[in-house]
Amino acid sequence: MSKRIQYLATILMILSVMVLPMQGCGLGSKDISNQTDKQSTSQSKKHTENSPDNTKTQDIVFDPFFVKYIMSGEKQDTAQKVAADMQTRVPEDYTKITAGQDGSIVATVTEKQRQKNIKWHQEMNSKFEQTFLCNGKKPCSYRYRPYEKDRKLSVWLDKNISKLGASAILYGNPLSYGYLYYLKGGTGPWDMQITVYNCHTGKMVQQFMESQSPGDFDPNTFGA
């Protein structure tokens, strides 16, 4: 099963439960997504204005590196299998999905479909933040900050976050940023360097590339 399908399954799990209890670090929470969302919305509006005919299609090319190490979940997964998963599971989001001989995936979309995909990933990132970072509880200083064109992510957590919460923030969000990178016109290989800090001390406790992310995040490693 591709990571795309695992990610969607996580989303459905989030929407099917109420709210997960979690504890914060005792500091004020900070919303880091508003500015990014506003910029993305502004860019999206400009792009839409320049492409009024939503019957025209464009190709979104997901690089072979992204397909193999980010979208695929098993060693035997191929670009053809991932493409079939995408087309079967969410057919309304794409006009056509094809796998290139080089291992890339080409998603043919209308501008309306492209904007819908962008909006979906932005909303999911927001839901992840609201549900898993602090769950509306204050005070709390669980937070994350993407930077360098969504190629790096800093996260502040402690051992009180749930395993599901850690996986959502350290796996679900980065995967979504990767999709957004290509949906917004990015080309070539994409990967994200993720750095986890203890939210009490500010000390770095873990760092890894998304393509080499641990299969199971143990919150105990994040410290008290």
C-alpha cells in the first residue's frame, strides 16, 4: 500500500474521532500557518485569473525520487501501482494519472482540480495542527514551522504527545507539503529535513529526512 493511501486512512481516522487528549508544555501556542495560507491563497487567485478556462488541462509531474521514497510504502511498490492507487481512490481529483518510464508520475488536472488539491492539503495541514498539536488546550507550546520553500520542518514536542499525534505531525504534514510543492509548480526531487526539539528545553532531540523517516515515532524520545 502506498504512503498516499496510508495518509488518507489517517485523515479518515482523524475525522471519525472526536478529539484526542494531550498535554502541552505550559507556554502560549502559536499559529504558524496563517501567513503561509494567505500567501498561497493569493498566488492561487492570481493563477486562476490567468487560467479562466477550467476545461484546459496541465500536467503535474511528481519526481521519481518523491514517488519512490515518499509516496511508496513498500519496496515492491512501483510508479504504476502508486498511480493506480491515486486514480482509483480519488478519481475526481485528477483527469488522468500516468506513470513515466523513469518512475515519475504525471497527474493531468484542470485548474479547478489543481486548486481543489491545493486547498485540500492546506486544510488537512490546518486540521492536523488544530487536532494534534494542542487540541485547543492552553497553555501549550507544541508547534511546527516549515521553511526554505517547504523543504525543512522544525517541530517542538514532548513525550506527552500521542503516537498518532507524532505520526500525523512528523509524517502526515511533511507528505502534504511535498504534494503542495509539486501542485504549486515545483520540479525535480523533493525531500524534507525534519528536526524535533524538546518544547521545554529547546534542545534538539531528533533529526531525519522525510524519505528516511522512522516507521514508528516513539514520543518518549522527545523528552519530558
